[in-house]
Amino acid sequence: MHLYTTRGEFAALLIFPYLFSRDGDWIGWVSDERDVFNLEGGYVGWVSHDRRILRRATVQPRIIPPPPSKPEEPRVRVPATTPLPPLMAEYSHDVIDVLEDMPELLHSGDRSELQSDMD
């Protein structure tokens, strides 16, 4: 499933339960309840019905389900063309589009491995 920003730009690819960037890098996973987690297991938000990753400005701690096993291929080939985005619903001011406003919450495993070097 293609995921979009509020502006209608293709931003991520969901091959359940794995979430990939538009470059094809593994950046997170999605639970059966449509909750999105990054590679470190941190809660990111949820997948909306109009194919966006959203979160509330104030996030309550959540119980993190065990992550799926690492995908056989941590990188996928993203299709050259993407379907048109669906019509986007309007949300209240306390809902944030993660892929548009907070993309740093989802990053590839390469960045995760280097994070310890930066600390």
C-alpha cells in the first residue's frame, strides 16, 4: 500500500507489516491495529484510512507489541509509478502528519546503527 503526505506526495510503502521509505529502505513496521513503530520500537503514530501516518501532538505511552522478524530483504524496489493519492480528510489541530512534519521519527536501519556513534 502506498502512503502519502497531506499534500498528496508519495512518501512510504507498506508491505504489511513492514514499512519502507520511498527509496526502498526499511524504516518501521505496522501492528495489526494499524499502529506504526520505528526500528527501535518507538511509537510513531497510526495509519489512517486515507493512507497517511498520523499522530497526536501529545502522545500517551503505549505498550509496544513485539516487532516482526527482520524482513528477508531490508530494501525493496519501489514501483516507478504510484497511484493517485486518495482525497485527504481534515483533522483537528492536534493531529500531525508524521511523513510531512516529523519524518525524522522514521529512519532507515543505517541511521539506527550510526546513532550510537553520534551519542
